[in-house]
Amino acid sequence: GESVGLHLPTLSVQEGDNSIINCAYSNSASDYFIWYKQESGKGPQFIIDIRSNMDKRQGQRVTVLLNKTVKHLSLQIAATQPGDSAVYFCAEKARGYNQGGKLIFGQGTELSVKP
Amino acid sequence: DVKVTQSSRYLVKRTGEKVFLECVQDMDHENMFWYRQDPGLGLRLIYFSYDVKMKEKGDIPEGYSVSREKKERFSLILESASTNQTSMYLCATRVFTGGSYEQYFGPGTRLTVT
């Protein structure tokens, strides 16, 4: 079946540095990916998404890169701030009939920002 | 703004009790989801619903059931709670606009079964 995995469960960066959070997926036919941020005590919040017909997509201070050759996805956060401290999840849309937009989530990476 | 609310933030129940977790959304979305979240395992899908009275099993449906009698409300039921169901439970609703499959999440219910 499909699976999504993150390379590192934790990541610590200095305030002002750029952060890179990585994710690998198993299904080469996957066509949609999404990143979520979950702050302590809250539900996950949408950050950015990308379709497989794109290699890169940019948002406000965030960039998602998709490398379909090696089935790898990354989230880059520019000028990381203390408010970026959270757990970050990547997810892919499940393939197949009758999946109702089901998302398959990775295990999450906890980002800590040092002042 | 989409609002997804869950009936309780924290819940403590005893083994064998029947437990109801309620989720309500205010945006008339057809699709709703129940996940559980455990450390190191990410979010795992328990059940989802396409529309009223429709439901589909997710990846870990054992020990759970669901009910969707009204479009805005999706209930997760633990028929006989067990300690291994101690977890964070998250409800989500799906909006499909412009090719996005974004799901909106509620704040979660932390359930402890003793």
C-alpha cells in the first residue's frame, strides 16, 4: 500500500536560519501532496500543497519542492521564527476509486526554533 | 472561515464504557473524517463519510463505529472503550476548491481510558 515517511522526527534550527523538512513517499503514481503544521494543543493547519505536474510551489516564507524521480518532498521555511515551532506533517492524496479525498499522513517532524 | 468543533477537549472514561465523540462543521461540506494521533505514528484514518448516512472504513476501524445523521455532524463511537484507545482524536472536514484537497481540522479530543 501507499506510505509516507519523514526523514527526521526532530529538527532544531536557529532563529533566522532557513529550515528544511523532508518527506519521502512510496507511490510513484501519487499526484497531490500537502503540508500541515500542528502547534501544541491545536489541530493541524494547512500550509501549502503541490500537484505532481509541478516541481516547486511558493507561499509566504514557505516553498515546497517535489522530486518525482526519487519520490521526495521537502518543505523549506525561510527566516525561521519562534512561531514556526510546531510539528510538520506531509501527506499525499490516496489513489484509487472511492477514496473521498483521503489523505495519507507521515509521522511528523517536530521543529524547534532556538532564539 | 471554516469552523470545525469537537465536543470535548479532554475526556476520561473507564474500560468498557461506550464513548461518543462529536464533531460539528459549519460549512456544508460533504466529506468528514475521524483520525487518531499517536506519538511516532502520525495521523491514522479511522472512518470517513462522503455524505449523510454514508460511511467508509479507514485504515484502523476496529473497535470504532460512526454515525452521520445530519450533514454537519459526524460522530465517532467507541462501543466498549479499551486502554489502547487512549489517544488524541481529530475530526476533519474536506473542502474541494480549485483542485485542493485540503482538510480542515478541529482542535482534537484527548481521550484517556483507564
